[in-house]
Amino acid sequence: MVAIVLLLVAMVMLVFAIFNPSQKTGLLRKLALESIAPLEGMINTVSTGVGDVWERYIFLVNLGETNRTLVRDNASLSRKINEYREMHLEYLRLRKLLGLKEKTDYSTVAARVVGRKQSSLFETILINKGSNDGIRVDMPVETVNGVLGRVIEVSWSVSKVLLLVDYNSNIDTLIQRSRAHGILQGSGEKGCRLRYVRRTDDVVVGDVVVTSGLAGIFPKGLMLGTVDSVKKEETGLFQEIWVSPSANVTQIEDVLVILGDERRAE
Amino acid sequence: MYFLSLWLFSFLTLIVQVTLFDLLFHGTVVLELTMILVIYAGFKLDVTRGGILTFMIGLLYDAIAGIIPGLFIVIYMLIFFVAQGISDKVRVENSVLIMGFTCMSTFLEGVMIFFIYEVLLDIHLSKLLFVQVFVPQAVVLSILAPMLFSLFHRIEVIAGVGESK
């Protein structure tokens, strides 16, 4: 009898979640997250430490060659940074002339990943910051390389992040070069699929995909990835486009949660 | 006390599942030990104790890994009831039966997830995903299941709760 009642409770929860997705995380789920995340974090810290020792002090094969390559890359990147600095200064001058306001001042909070891929199918991670740090559901999460996903559940000191490669993830996007519009949908290990891009739109392999800022969750212009392949069927309205996410979703240690646009808040 | 140890045990199983396997397989394979624990509960425990254990495992796994609240609880509860039904009719110590049922349960889980995504949520999952995720999962879990069954049984005996069925 008890088991049947529990099954019914679970079914009601499931039906309610499907047809009325809530923005709030229930107390039981919060408690479960709070109890498991510290242990996961501890094990991850130990494993990362062991991995660091292995990579820094033991596994030193090809270190000399890697060092030479890095020195070359460093020189090249320094030149590029200088070029970009010049371009940025020019951009600032032009923007001032046009009277545009700064749009990219976001307040962020840094968080550490305490739990990686928890299920075979769902692409989520746990981070060690929650509502106590100002994090709310639907806040964007990024790495230094680009957007990682968005917060879907928040507990007091732990949050769950839905990665952009999950099937449930849909992000409104723009092709940076041609400004073609589409929806970036997660496709698991295959990366992401850019949907609803019209056949006539100009998209080529290597194009950068950024957030459009239209859906109200992600600010405009955040890096999402690059176009991997483009296929135009003989019939049909849209192109088949695959995108490789710029953030490495399998090896994430630290992330930034975008709390909001400071200027807009002011 | 009994339910506290069940809770603790579910908790530890889940910890092993989501952390140690991540370290070993780097996120490529997630072995659902919790599924085998649910089958064990269905085969070996009575309806009330097994049902509560299954609910706890589903709730924890849902909170940690799930995206749709209640999904894993429903899947695990259904698997538990099927296991209960079978355990009344056949000898559940048979390793082949345990392996076969684990394999079937993994596929059942896959079918339910696909059904919910395709029919209720209108999200189209790649058909290949079934082959890439659930087939290897079913094979590995089936092989591990008899060993884990004896491990769970030992823990049950050590914890002093004995067999309840």
C-alpha cells in the first residue's frame, strides 16, 4: 500500500513537472543536493590533486617540445593582443562618437565544479555556489572559452547547471559574420545542432555562433561555438548545421555565473 | 534505524556511481548501480521496505542528475513493481535471471525516457543514442548485477537487517 502511494506521488510529481515546469527547487531536492555535493567536491578535489601531481612532476614526456611550441605561440599571441588592443581603442572611440552605451558589464560569481556528468543521458554539472551567493534559476554560466549552459536548479550552496549540449537546451543565436538567426539545440556527445536557419542564409564552416540576446536569458554576443558542418537538402526550408561548442564541456573545473547586467540594474 | 541505514546505503551507492565512475571513465560511461539496487529491492525486500528504498534512491538520483523531477522515481518504482511480481513466481537467486532482468530493466528505462521526450516533451532524441547509451549500459550492468547482488546481500547481513522476504 505504501509503495503504491509512493508510486502515485512520483507520477503526480512527474506529470506536474512536465506540464508545469517550476522555477523553484523543492526542499527535498535542495536537501539531496546539499548532502551529496560536498562529498562529490571532496572526491573531485582529491582526484584533481593526484592528476596535477602526475602531470606536473611525473608525466614530463615531450615537455621540451611543448615548451618551445608555447614560446612561439606566446610571441604570436602577444602580437595579436596588441592588434586587438588597437582595435578595441578604435572601437571605444567610434562607440563614443555613436553614443552607444556599454553592454557587456556583467556582475559574475566564480564557482567550482563539484560534480560532473551524473547520468548517461542528461548533461548536467553541479557547482559549489547557490542562492546564498545570489544565484537564481536561468542565470547563464560560462567558461573562459564561452557559454557553458544555464542554471536549472538552485539550492543554498549548490546549483545544477544544464549544459548547452543537453537535449533540453535551446539557445537563441546569431551567426556572428552574417547575422543569420537560429536556435542552438544540444545533441549530447555530438555537440549542438543549429536549427531553423533558412536555406538562403549565409553560413559556412568555421563561422562563429554567438548568443542573440533575444530570449532574455543569455546576454547578446556571448561565444557559443563554431560551425562544424553545413548541409543544404534539395528540399526543405532550413539548413542542417552542426556546431562545435567553444567551451570544453567534458573538462570543466571553474565557471562564471552571470548574475546580471550591472548597468541595466542601475 | 532500518530506514536510516537504507537511506545511508542508497546515498553511498549514489556517491560511488556519480563520483568514482566519473574518475574511472571520465564521463564516457555512467553505470547505474542504483538500478541494480532497485532490482535487488524488488527481488529481496518486501513491498513496503523495498518501495521506500526505491523511492529514496529515485529521489536522490533525480535531485543529483535529473532534469525532470520525478522521472527517475517513476522509472525505478515501475521496475521495482515488475521485479516484485517476478520474485513471487521464480527463484530469484538464479544469476541468469538477474542478468536478464537487469538488461530488460535498462531497456525499459531507455524506452520510458524516449517516450517522455518524444511524446510528452516533443524533444527529438537521436535514435543512435539508444544504441550508444542504453545498450552498453545494459551489457555492463547485466554482467555486474550478480556480483553486486551478493555484495548487497552481505551488506544487508552485516547491517543486521537480514533478509526481509
